[in-house]
Amino acid sequence: MTGFGRSNGNVAGVSWNWELRSVNSRGLEVRFRLPVGCDRVEAECRKRLSGRVTRGAVSCLLTTATVSGPSSFNVNREALEVALEAIASVRSRIETAPPRPEAILALRGVLEGANPELVLDDDVIVDGFIKGFDAALEALVNARLEEGASLRSIVTAQLFEIDRLVSAAEKLAGTTATALKDRLAAQLRELIEVEKLAPERLAQEAALLAVKADVREELDRLRAHVISARDLIARPGAAGRKLDFLTQEFNREANTLCAKAPNLELKQIGLDLKAVIDQLREQAQNVE
């Protein structure tokens, strides 16, 4: 299930930005990309995410920066001494005016920005990052819920189509069973006359053929799977894995239906069922 969530803010002189993205996956895969020193943040955020999301590949990116304030600079005394010695050496050989102070300060390495090292393990900063993660996670979950509502409509329509095809197969199977019985009876009479076989043996073989061609059991199971799938998507909570399993059961019954179908009409319904079930399976991969 896909989704995106973002939040940003600042705490204790540090600005932060969270971006959470999720794409489809059979299980839950979580990947964090955080600045160095955010181990406590990752551990807590990973726990919070697993409590809200159970399926999908989720990437969590945190970027930080110091909040701009008054500029301050330090003079690197070692670099300044090296520069002054070089200037003195040049002036001892060449008569020239002394350099202006601003020209000396402009030399590389003499003047440095006085930005203290950012410490991200501070309790106040950690709490701020975690609260920001909660906001981004909420946005991600809401986006996934919106997609889930759309997926529910698609899956509902696909289940309706499977149900319709099962009904058509049931009607056809009823008339097919009668026709099959009549055809077998005629063949039996012919075999008894031509082959002089025992009527009991032929009746037994005919019964076995009739059982093999009877698809009502497969249709009953398909109908039961439709009911289970509808109940599953109507209940709150995760449904993706169970729906994925049901699509495998759907496909198994449809394959058996195609194999046992005694005529082209019933076989075509089986093929149509397989096409819809394949579409349902693709959608099940997107469902949490």
C-alpha cells in the first residue's frame, strides 16, 4: 500500500524535516536514513511505526540543520601567525607597504565560522524529533487509509464479478449434469450391445465419469470464498495477508473447474474466473 507523510519544525535551535514513504511489499520492511547520533530516535520511531503499519516497504528520512542566528567568527591564531611570518619574509626581501588587516583576514584559514558542533542526542531534541515523526506517521497512515477505501471499492467489484460467474456456472452445471447423464446412458446401451460387457461394470464406470465431471463442489467452495473475502474486507484491521491466501484458494478451485468442465461453455466460465481472480490477486498485494 502506497502513501506519503511529511512534517517539519524546529526544537532547541535545530530545524528538522521528516519524510515517510511507503510502497507495496508482501511483508513489512522499514528503512531509516537519519543523521549520525540519532540511534535513540530510530529505536523509538521504529517501534511506533510497527504499531501502526503492518505491511509495505516504508522509508523514513530525517534531515536536520541549525537554525540561523547571529553570525560569529573566530580567528585561527596558528594560521594567522603563519600568514604574518610569510608577509614579513616577503617584506624583508621586497620593499612594500604593509597589507591591510582585512586583506590578512581574507586569507584562507585565518577566519573561521564559530558554529558549535550539533549534538542530536539531547533529550529535548530527541523528544522533538519523535513528536515530528508521529505527525509524519499520522499523515502517512491517513494517506494509506484513503488508498484503502479506493481498493475496497475495486475488490468489492471484483468479488461481485466472481459471484456472478459462479452463478452462471451453477446454472450451466445443472443442465450439463442432465445432458451428461442422458449421453452416458445412451453410450452404456450401445456398449452393452456391442461389447457384451457386464451392465454392473459399465454402470460403475459411468458413475465415476459423472463424479469426475461434477463441478458443483468447486462452485460451492468458490461461493464460500467470496463470502469470506467480503467479510474480511468489511472488518477493521489488516486484511492483506488473508486476502492474498484467499486468492490462492480461488485460483485452485478455478483451475479444477477448468480441468473438470465437460463442455466449452463451462470451461470458458472457468477461464473468465481465472482472469478476474488474477486481477484480485494483484489488488491483494496492495492491501494492508
